[in-house]
Amino acid sequence: MSTSKVFTLTFTGDVMLGRLIDQLMPVHVTNQHDERIATTFIKAHPTFLSKGNYTPSSPWGTTLPILHSSTLACINLETAVTTAPIPWPNKVFNYRMHPANLGPILHAGGIDYASLANNHTLDFDTEGLTETVQTLRAANVAYAGVGETSIDARKPAVLHLPRASEPIDEGQHRHTVHIYSASDHPRAWVNVPGFNLFDYSRETRDWLRKMLIDVQETKPALKIFSVHWGPNYAWQADGRITSLAHFLIDECGVDIVHGHSSHHVQGVEAYHGKLIIYGCGDFVDDYALNEEYRNDLGALWRVVVREKSGGGLGLERLEIFPTRVERFRAVLMDSGDADHAWVSQKIRELSGELGTTVKEGLGQEGEVIVELSGE
């Protein structure tokens, strides 16, 4: 007799592996400015950053046990992966990492999926985008949000619970997961057909509905929408964003909205038994600190799902593990850390403003919990 299985899907916010992080790796893109800055950090922190001490596992820091124990791990990859030399013009920040580093880093983290519809995928134009896609394919990591055509960019990544590479027991089901990716900026890329850009118009809702429902040949057990939206540094998403999030659930059958872009944590909303994470925050990068919004603090967002007696999967709860970026590593914070308390309180406050109750206290691993099955 088979029993209902439990699966975990872990999400991060922005993973930016370019610039200084790329310079810390033995093979890196050529950039004399970044190399000089990286050398300064190496001299200041040789134990962590000198040659041989910063490895493909290093960006994930102490979060590896949670990533490795997850059934699926999903990130927003916030950099081009290319040696293309010409940046997109008139852009303030252009990020890239050497293609040789991507596979080893993502494999070290146990990453299954990378969202590519964001404001840095085309930092080195379409040549850089092509190489980014080729590198992810070579690493056998799923992606969505870009492609050779607009039709390709709107296709989902198809994953499975358990993973397709893992054996299943007799009587056990393998559930299909579809992950879509889209971004509301930058508008300068509106004429790039292979980038899944959207706005908040009625026409956008029409094609989103078609993309998420009408063109599906088979209905997945879970439908996830990974979305780069809204401005940097705003505690609450504006009305256009919350309205679209509700539309994705009510009219497009989305189960989880995986939001990112804000550079800091935002609130979560348990909505009609589904989940909206408005902003996951930054996970690992080399960014300067914003002391008000604490962009160095983020989280691992682990969604627990369970097989339903009538078939399919149901969301059970969200578990949030606060993290901090330290010396270009993601560090899982202890529950006694003052920054852990700051992240926990901020999520409680912002989620409460959205009408979602966060469970009092913390879980056994110091996680913040939002119950979903009772919604």
C-alpha cells in the first residue's frame, strides 16, 4: 500500500555570480577593474578568499544542507554567462561570469532550475544571451524566460517530483512541475524576441492566460510562475503587482508565484490555498550594503507539498530560513542572531499587511512558518 509522499521545493532570490565572485574563481572573465577590487578583498580575507579557498561550493556557504535535501532547488540567475566583450549600451550595471564556472557552481548547490527573465540576462547583448543558454543546457540545468523566439521564451521548464533522474518505488507517482519565467523590466529589451517581457496591460493578461492555460497539452501537478517585477527598495508591492499575482492564481491556475527583483525581502501572501512570495531578496552577490533595506539579508524559501488522496499535489506550508551574505557567501543564520530576528519580524509585519498570518515562534530548525493547507 502506497503512502502520500512529501516533497520540498526551495527557492532563492537573486543569485549574482559575476563581477567579484567570478574574479575569485581560478578561471574568470577579463576585467582589470573588478580584478583590482577582488585582490583587495583577498588580501583582507585570505582564509576565505585566497586561491583555492573560494571554490564552486563557496557561494552557497552554509545553506548547502537545505539545498541538497530539497526535492527541487530553484534560483533567479542574475548575470549573463559569457565571454562576449560588448555590453548592452547605456546600462549602469552589466554583469557577466565565465561560462566555465556556471556548471560547477550550480552542481555544487544542487540547483535544478534557473530563472532567466530578469534585467541582467542580456547585459552582454544577444551574443551573451546565446552563450548563457548554451552553458545552462551543457550543465543540464533547466531554465525558462528566454529563447530564440518569443514562443520559446514563453515555454515552461519541465521538472519532476521526484527528479526524473531518481528511481521511484512501485506504486509511487512522478509528478510534473512547470516553471514559467517573465520580467517587467527593462523596457529597453522590448524588441528582443527571445526575452519574456511583460507589462500590466489587458493585452498582457490575454497572452499570459494563453501561455499558462490554452497552450498546455497536459496539466502539470504544480504550476510555478517565477517573476522579476517591481522597483528596487520598496517594502510592499504596488497594486498592479498584487492584482496580477491574484490573476495568475485565479485565472491561470498558478500554484506558486516566485517573485524577485526588490533586493530585499518582501511579504508573502497565502491566497486561496496558493502562495505568493512577492520578493525573495538577494541571496548571494557582491553588492554594496543598503543599511535601510538590508539587501545583505535574504532567505531560503522552502515550500512543502504533499500528495493529495484524490491525486495531485497540495501546498502544505512555507518554511523561511533567513540568510546573510558574508564574504561572497550565503550564510544560514542562527535563530539567536539579531539579523535573523530582523528578517523574521520584517516578514511577519509585511505579510500581516497582506492579510497573511505567520505562525508564532519558530520551527525546529529556526525557520519562520506560514501554514498553507488551512487556507
